[in-house]
Amino acid sequence: MNRVVITGMGIYSTIGKNVEEVRQSLYIGRSGIGFDPYRKELGFRSGLTGILEMPNLKGEITRRQRVGMAEEADYAYVATAEALKQAKIDNDFLDKNDIGILYGNDSSGKAVCEAYDVLKDKKDTALLGSGAIFQSMNSTITMNLSTIFRLKGINLTISAACASGSHSIGMGYYFIKSGLQDIIICGGGQEINFHSMGSFDGLSAFSIRESEPQKASRPFDRDRDGLVPSGGAATVVLESYESAIRRGAPILAEVIGYGFSSNGDHISVPNVEGPAKSLEMALKDANVKSSDIDYINAHATATPVGDLNEAQAITKVFGLKTPYVSSTKSMTGHEMWMGGASEVIYSMLMMQDSFVAPNINFENPDEFSAKLNIAAKTIKNHKIDMFLSNSFGFGGTNSTLIVKKIK
Amino acid sequence: METQEIISKINNFLIDEFELEESQLQPAASLKETLEIDSLDYVDLVVIIEKNFGFKVKGEDFAGIKTLQDFYDYIIKHAKSN
């Protein structure tokens, strides 16, 4: 079995458009949340959203490469270019090696809506343009990035709701561990537009603390009232340890555990048993004890039931002495299909700089979050050798990753 | 619309939308080999022509258009009769 390491990271998010900007934001607890008045005009219950401008890729890649890219693919391109650069993978290397891509994405709503608007107006499919089909498909990120970066290995999209990004890293880990691939681009992308979020808003799952957007996302807090939708993209380059050593690539950390489970229960309401099973499986796979974990990046999205059940699952596995726990969604909002990958990067940055990013807006615990050691403020000088990151999604899909520092 | 205005409009969208250099826009240039317009680009040309000149091109009409001059002639003919 191969050891699996991370050799590159890249991110485009509401709290920073590259790894260094994000590092600063995490340390100071900066929120990326704002208010979109147009959502209210459309009848949204909540106008709260992560705020992120589109990257300008003109001049960076060709028109032919750009026209088929949906919003989330643009974000994923920027994140992936940054990750490949850090991993010291250039065009020549891409051409001569079989590099794969397993990327999380679970919607491309804006592209579908816009194509339908043109069709209604023009009544002619020939006027939809050549990019609409490639933008509309769930695999828009993998199909575009594999073309742009000329990838020749495994190439597919992981759709697992809000655990998509995490499962993509878990799947990449298994592919490399088993020797099927040496290098895989993993990650998650999430569109941030209103088109894709209306139906989710309709479930009344979003916070309506619109008067204080930056205080709206309050995971684990007693007065939380729902999540704030957000997005962007995050990429990690996974590689076999041997390949990384051979290439002289920077070895940033090692992925040592992946746990997964399905609740087999309600489509939107999580339970305790499924997540707990995922946590236990990850610890077993990593062959470590819960006491070896120095930090937990919780899935906690700030929905009343979700956070409550995750707190119980963590307590069930870790007992009453938990390591520091924080939900970075307090700053970023819920990055959904991207979140499992971005949160590995957030935790990696904490591990590199020995701090725990704050669970901002955590003012009062509820009965269950009171049992967790939640970092309400930045915890400075906290050595992290190993962290665990949870991601759970609609349909009851659960994913847990354990990553450790290379010594 | 005058002939020169049509040609100028075509050149402008080839430069703006297709990111071609002005120096590449020689009447004898082959759309496929020189300007590297591929099969998917033709789909976008249909959209751009409709937007700029108000008529819909049939995909099969492109079969006879080999050079930029052929393209100018085709648009001029249809734009003027539209």
C-alpha cells in the first residue's frame, strides 16, 4: 500500500483568493458573508450569502477553453493552477504523466437556468451557443480542467451533496494508496449564484439574521438559526509518497484516514449514528486513537439539528475530553460541494502555523455543544500534528478525513 | 447596412469574441486552418451572427464557406436581403 501525501494546495474563497490570503483571514477570524438584495426581490426568505467576485480568466486561458466553464469551474481553475504550482507540476510534467482528477461538484444551476432563458426567448436551440452544454453538466469542473491541464488519468466528478469535496479526497486517497494512480487533483467547487440556491432557500434552512450578515453563521451557538450559503473552489494535489520524494515535490502533510457511511435515514435531517460511524471508521483506517487528534474541523453548518447531532456524534466517539473543535463555516458560510476540500486546506494552514481558527459568533453553547472544546477565539501557539475533518450531506452521506504532519 | 460596415462589424467580433489579431484577418485566410475556427466555434458564430445581423444561419451553410472573404460575402448577401 502506498502512503498518500498532499503536495499542493490552492483556493478561491470568500475569505481569500489564494492560500496566503486565506491564511490571514483564518487567523483573524474574518467573515466572508454579506447580503444580496436581489435575492429578496426574487422572493428568497434569506438574502444572506458568501460574497465572491468572478475571477477574470481572459488572457489566462483561451476563449475555447473558457466558453464551456460554468462559474464553479472558473473558481476551480484558479484554485487548481495555484495547487499545481505549489506541487511543482508544470505543463511538461502534465504532458508526460498520467495525472488524474476527482473533483466534487453537485450542481450547475446558473448555466441550466440561463440556457433555458435563451431558449424561451429565441425558441431555437442553435442559439444556445457551444458552451451551454459543457457548463450545464455536473461534471463541468472535471471536464474543463482535464482538458485545460491535459490530464490523462482517472477523470470523474464526485457528487455527494455537501460531502462531495471530502469524498473526492477520500477517493483520491484510495486510488493512490492502492497504486492505481500516482497523482490526483482532488477538490470541490461550489457556485455561489442565486439560481442554484432558490430551492435550498425554500427549505427554510438559511439564517435570516440579515441585519448582521457577519454574525449570521454561528455554528454550535445556542442562538443559531440556519446556514449561510457560500462557495468558491479548493484543490489539493494528492500524490504517493514515493512519487513526491522522486520529484522533489513539497510534502505538506499525509492523508492517513478516510471514513464514510450513509445514514440510510431521512433525506435532509442528519442523525447521530451515521456520522459517528464515519468518525470511527476514519480513526480505525488511520490506526490512531481519538486522543491522537489535535483538532477537529467540524461540519457544523449552523442549522439547529445538524450541529446538535454532530456534537453528539463527536462526544460519542471522543468522550467528554475533545480536542479543540471549530467550524470554519462561521467565517466562510457553508461552501457545500466545496466545503470538504476547503476545510482540509483551512486545517492544513492551522497545522502549518500552529493555531486554531476561531468558531466566530460562538457566544453561548447549547446542551450538546457545551460538551465540546470549541475555539470561540483564535487559539494561538497550539501545536497540531493531526487533524480530523468532517463533512456530511443530504441523503445522509458522511465523510471523515484524518491528516497528519509529516515529520 | 453598408458593405464596409458589415465587414467592420465581423472583424470586430472576430477580434473581441474570438480573440483573433487584426493582422490575421486577411480575406484569403482559411477559417479552419489559419484562423483555427473549429466545429464548436461555428456554433458560436451562429449566435453572434444572429445578435449582430438579426438572421439565423443554418449550420449546413457553413460547408461552402472556406475563407474569410467567403464569410464576408455570405454575411453581406444575407444581411442586405434581411
